[in-house]
Amino acid sequence: MAIDRSKPLSEITFYCRPCYRTFKAAPARVEDAPVLDHHPYIYHGECPHCGNECDQAGWERGLLKAWANATGPRTEEGRAATAANLEGHPTKEEALRTRFNAMKHGLAARTATYFPAKPDGYAFCSTCDVDRVFCQSQPACVKKTELFMLHHAAFDQRNPKHLMGIYSDLQASVFALVQQIIQTIVADGVKVEKLVWKHDPDGTPQVIEYFDEQGNRRLLRDDVQAHPLLKQLGELLTRSGLSLADMGMTQKVIEAEDNEIGRLAHEKENQEGVDTFRQRQVQLLESMAEKVMRANKQTDTDPILIEYQQESGK
């Protein structure tokens, strides 16, 4: 039996944008919206956490519209056509993608050992787009569970393609960090100079100053050191495969590649074709047959061999 949704609802799902929370409650205020044919009402509620006025969750409004427009097949022919759409599914590829769906809760339980669900309890929660109420109802962090499942599927199927999206994002983040380090070094300079200071009779530290030949006031500096980020920059470039040697941009690598290309090109020019090789083999076999016949003829006419055969009675 169809549900009558032409009247206001008694319970609505609201979403609070300031505190990123979703909650169910009776609407505090209902507005008429005649332009919305599927459900001519707009609901407002008060967030129990921050007190701000909230609107109905967008996904629930979408469901109301979908329910109003959804009819489904009503005739026997329509139902038969709908059932026929499922024939041949799931395919082999679909089965590989969905084979780990049944393992979700078990994997989440294992992930919960390290990352139990704690909305806004981790440092990475500030940028997470998962609903906090939904996250709290899960046994483990949703994002970490997804990461766990992808790695589990990749190693089980020995297919690294499952991890390409994750590691491409990771490589992009590492490169963005390298750029920030470079910008910081350029802004600060490649060297760091330490100021020389002393304590006055009152025990107050003071920086030692002097006047140069032009009478300008200068600060005395000592202990010049390289910028501390230079070391981290070199390690990131090496470990991430972003060095010139890894990217094939050094003169040694370029010369080695040019020599290899030249060697392969020379070998290709001197390489004998298959047909030519077969013809040469046939000619060798024919000449070998002639040599065998010539050798047999010489053996039959050899006087010493003939005399030996006569003496031995052969």
C-alpha cells in the first residue's frame, strides 16, 4: 500500500552545518512550499548540540522526491522485463569487485583494534566528509576500514591496480610537501646565521652590535649553518623517486640510453630475416647432399680401398 506523503511528516532528519552532525527530531518549524509538487513542505529544526537552526538533510529530501516519482513495473510484462535485466549478473568482473562485501564487518572489527570509531577524535577527522552520527554507529573508522579492505583485496588478488588511486594521491601529497619545503628554503635562504649575544650586568641578554666602515649599524653574526630543511628535502626526493637519476635526467643515464638505442638499432639493421635464414638453410642442405654423393663416388673409385676389399674377400 502506498504511503501518503502529501501531509507534513512527524520526524525529520536534520543536518547541522556548523558542527557537522546529523540527528532525527520533530520539526520545530514547518513552511509551506507549493512549488514542490512531490512534498510541498520545508522543515527546520534546532540542533541539540550547538542550538543553530538546521535544514532537512539533502539526501532525505532527495528520497522524498524519488519516492513520489517511483512507480516500478505494474504489469506482468514489466515485472518479467525487470527480472530479465538481472540475468547474467553478477559477471566475473563484478564478482571480483563485490566478493569482499560480506567481509566488511569482520574487517572493520580487525581495523577497530587500531582505529575504533571516534568522531572528531583523530587528527584527520577535521577534513573527513563522513557524517559524524553515521561514523559513531560504526565499529571502526569508515575511512580506515575502506583503506584496509582495498589493501586486503589487492594482496589477495595480487592486483596492484586496486591501490593506484591511493598511491597517486599519496605521491601528489608528497610532491606538494616538497614544493612547500622548497618555497620555505627560498624565502628563508639556504643558510642560517646565529646572532652573537651576551648578558649585561643586570643579567639581561643583549645582541652584540657594531658599526661598519660606512657607519651603518650591524648585528654580529656567527655559526653559519645550512638551512635545516635541506636535509629533509634531499631525503624526500630520494625516497620518493624524484631525484634526477630516478627520472632519467642525468647526463650518465641519458648517454647510457642513447648507447642502448644505438646498439639495438645496429642489431636490427644486421638482423637476418626469417625467410632469408630459411633459404640459406635449404641451400646448405642441398650442398651437403651433393658433398655426400661426391664423397661416396670417390670412395667407390679409391684404388687402395678396392685392393684391400679384393684381398679381404669383400
